[in-house]
Amino acid sequence: MLNQMLVGGLLIVGTVIVHAVSLEWTLKAVLAIELEIQARWRSTVFSFTILAVFLAHIIEIWLWALVYHFIEEIPDFETALYFSTSCFTTVGFGDITLSADWRLLSSFEAVNGMILFGWSTAFIFAVVKRTYQNIDVKI
């Protein structure tokens, strides 16, 4: 159990760092765009933001998949990636399972994904709010 907690903890730290750095870079890019440009190109700003956040999640899912493959719990990388995506998104189909020696790791990934998706949602909301904040919007 200690191995699972150590590996899971390290992966959570790693994915949180990836997420923080990704969101920081995304925020800097969004803030670099002037309000005038944002008013004309809001959909571009929103699309860029969502794609950047999506890319962060892809990298994080791949990190978990690489570990599953590296510890030889899942024999091929495609299956490890499928399993990791299922866990990270908390879908959890159950068609692939880890051995008793590592099964706790998939629970850590599910909690990690849930928290990072929440963070992403809050971030996207903040970008949308900031984009509309100083613009006179007429509906």
C-alpha cells in the first residue's frame, strides 16, 4: 500500500504542477490580448483557453498512463491510456482493472482528475468573466 500512496502522491504533485503551469501560460496569453481585441475576437480567446486546458488534461492523463505501463500493470500503452482516461474522467468502466498491489492508484487518479476538472472549470469561467467585464454587452 505504501508504494501506491507514494506513486499516487508523486503523480498528483506532478499533474498539479503541469496544470498550474499550463493555466499560468494560458492566462498570460489571454491577458496579453487587449480588451479591444477581446471584444472582436472573444470566440478565439475562449477557444484558445479551452484548447489549452484540454491539452493540459491530455498531458496529465498521459502521465498516469505512462506510470501504469512503466510499473507493468497494463501491458500495452494504448490500453494504459484508455484505462487512464477512464479513471481520470471518473467514468470508470471497469473493463480493465489493476491488481491488488496497485488498485488504489486508480482511485487516486480519479480524485486527481475530479479536482483538476473543477479547477479548469473555475479557470475557464474566470477568463469568460474577465473578457466580458469591461465590455458593454448588448443582448
